[in-house]
Amino acid sequence: MIIYEAIAEDRTHLGGPMGSEYTTDITIGLFTLQEDAKKACQGHYNKSQKKELKWHQWTNGLKQKIISTDDLGSVKYHVVPKNVK
């Protein structure tokens, strides 16, 4: 069974001196439908901004099809498929 993890990547600690930059991932939730995970990301983003997220699909090194938004400055959203046995 495939579930989808909605993740908000906190990018507020980028732009400092080299070697001091980092990002942290915040799990928004686990969902049975990809669309529900994207809606949860949109709801999380709408707490601070009121614009529609645009999604792009790419494949990571583990050959997972990840869906991500553009870099939104302080945050970037990802929907990652997880195989549950």
C-alpha cells in the first residue's frame, strides 16, 4: 500500500555563513491520497500566504516520484510516497 507524506521544508536558516546553513523538515501528515497531501500543504501555506501552490514532479535517487513546490523563500513543500507493508 502506498501512502503519501506531506512535508514542509523550513528554509529560514539558509543564507548565513558557509557551513552554518541548514534546513529542517516538518511532517504535516500522512495521507492515503496524493491530492489530500497536497491540500494539507496548501492549508499549511495559507496560514501565512494566500496564493496557490504550483507543483512539479521529479524522481529522487531512490527512484521515488516526489512532488515539490518551487522554493517559496522560507519554505518548500514536498509530497513523498511511502510504501507500507
